[in-house]
Amino acid sequence: MNEVSLVRLYVIRVAAVLAVWGLWDSVRTIIEHSPFDRGVHKALLGGLWLMALFAIRYPLKMVPILLFEMVWKTIWLFAFGLPQWSSGVGSPRLGEDLWGIGAFPIVCAIVIPWGYVWRHYVKAPGERWR
Amino acid sequence: MASIAASAPTADPELSLFRVYVMRAIYFLIAFAEGSQVVPALFNHEATARGVIPALLSGLCLMCVLGLRYPKQMLPLLLFEMAWKYIWFFAFGLPQYLSGQQPPTFADDFMPITVGVVIMPFVIPWGYFWRNYVKAAGDRWR
């Protein structure tokens, strides 16, 4: 019996392909950037891009990255996006980030196979301690 | 000897207990040492801060808490940690160090990221990674 439906695997794969495609512009700027660029933001997105490549072949093994995506985007939404949006004072890129980051916790919540997460990351016994 | 032989079959042949603890130590360091540095920025920041970097790093720290319980299953987090630090080091840090043209944040970024670049290859269980993330058949396509 398969633990996760084929449809679900494809939903995760489509999300991974979209991430590879969507992050490509950031990845390109890793190669071409100003000498004074801090680079941390671009390197982090480059790392996510690489993980998304793995997720196309191994969607279930890369579920931790999907969870991570949902968590950090939710953190951003509540610590930065929503307070800035409601106060009217925000980063110059707030508008694009509200869509590009703030809308994605919901997308991640739809993509993540929650039954699988529950069985493998909550109910499953942890790795041995001795 | 008999007790060791008897307990051997129940042990996971894939990763030694030592390796599991090395991974746990790194999850712990990321979650709590790095966490104590980055999480305060979520609450204490300029009104116009973009916030992507503190949110990303805080998310990583939070997820690493789960790595203490499931070090093997959360390996993608360690791979991500290694990947972004290597990308930064070779695309930004090292060229900027060599050229002397550096952003004002360089001194803050260089040491913590370089430590990661040095440590992470010794933490990742490469044999396990090779078997499970390269050689293993991918999830089914049909």
C-alpha cells in the first residue's frame, strides 16, 4: 500500500518545479552581483533552490524543507508583513513580499501531506538516544 | 560480549550512535546558539526592515529543534544549511575577502558562515546521504 497518493506526490513535485523556476532569478544574481552585495539573502534562496531540485525526485524525503518553508514564511508574515501592512510603514518591497512570501504559508499548508507528517514527524518514535 | 552481540541486530546499521549525536549537537547549536542571535531580530527591528533574513534563519532554528528527535529525517535541513553557507562563501565571502571590497556587514557574516563551511562536511553522514538522496530510487512517478 502506498502511504501517500500519487496525486499528492505530483502536487509536491509541481510546487518544487515552481520553486526552481521562481527562484531562478535570485540564483542568477548569485553569479552576477555587485562586489558590495551582502549576499546572505541570495545564498539562502540559492540553498532553497538546490533543495527544490532534490524534492522533484524525492518529494517525501524533502518534506522537512516544505515545513521549513511554511514556518519561515509564517514567521515573516507575523513579525514583519502584517505589522508593516497594518501600520502603513514598511519596507520598500513590502507589496511584492506580501505576495511572494506572505501568501505562501497557505500554499504550503495545501501542499504538505499532513497525514504523512503526523505519522513520521510526530507519532514516530524518535531516533535512539543510547 | 554476549550482550553486545544480542543487542546488535536492534541497532540501526545505517548510522552509528556517535554520528547521530554529532548531528544532534549541530541541530542543538543551530536551534539554540544561532537561535539566540537571530530570533531577537524578529521582535526588535526597524519599522522598515524587510525581514527576510531573520525570518528565514529563525525558521531554520525552530525546525532544528525537531532535528533533536529525528536527526536522520531532518537531514535536508543540514543539507540546506551547508548549501547556503557554501554558496555564500564561494560566491560572496571569499571573493570579497580577497578583493578587499566588502559590504559593511562583512565582518559580522564572515566568521559564523565560515565556521559552518568548515564544520558541515564533517557533520553530514555522506554514506547515508549517498544511499538515500542519490542512489535510492525516487518516489514513484506512476
